[in-house]
Amino acid sequence: NGGLPQQGFPISKPVGEVSELDDKPYTMQYFERAVFEYHPENQAPFNVLLSQLGTFQYKKKYPVGAPKQEPNTGEGSVLFTETGKRLGGRFLQYWRQNGGLAQQGFPISDEFTERSDLDGKEYRVQYFERAVFELHPQNQAPFDVLLSQLGTFRYREKYDPPSP
């Protein structure tokens, strides 16, 4: 489902954790851009699901919503009634070409500018349940849309907190 560009490199061995979404224990493995959760109660291929890292990061950074969001109302943009957010332009194209709902989840924000936690630069972003899309116009397609390293951020937060 996208391999290295979608998930990134593995950064942990499988670990046991309790999900913050449903308070159930799962075996999880951290990757740079995703966390895989093993759900033995589900039939394959739904027995391995992606954690909602976009949801966790968005709620942590923007508990009352991100400022200065702008819905993409360009030609062909789509309104998701489930979240009330719009998806259009290059982000819509990327979403459709890279797993859509199953891989990225629903959009949970509109587009806005954000300073990256990784390199300190500002990017046009949009948050999804399982990802954050970053627009890098200096790169040629398909590398003009990259995913934030949410798995890395989450892993560091849980297992490698900064020392005081």
C-alpha cells in the first residue's frame, strides 16, 4: 500500500500498546510516516490497520482547530460531508493516487500554512485522519506532495522523550 514513500522506514520492532482511540491492546510497529496496528479480530487484509496519527497530531497541536484554514474550492474539489472539509487540487490528486480513504482517511482540516516540526520551514498542509500532506512546490511531481513524518514524531513522544 505505497511502501517506502507512504510508510517510510521501520523505526521500531513490534511493541504492545493500548490504543488511545479504543483503549484496547494491540501489537504495533512504528514507521517514519505511519504506525501499523495488528487487529487479530479482523479478517485479512483488514487485520493490519494504520493508526490515526493525523488525528492525534491535529488534536495535540490545534485543540481548537488550526488558524487561517482555507477550503480548496477549485474546479473538481470535493466536499466530505463526514468532516465538512474540502479536498482539491494537487492534494486531491495525491489522495486519489495513494490509497485514498483506506490509506489516508478523511480530511480533518482544510488547507493552511504550517511550520514543519522536522525542518522548521513553512509548507502548505492539509491534515487527514492518518496523514498530513505537505506541498513542496520546489520538487517535481510526484515528489511535490510529501507526508509528514508522523510516525517518527509519535515514536519520539512515547519512547524517546527529550531530556529536561
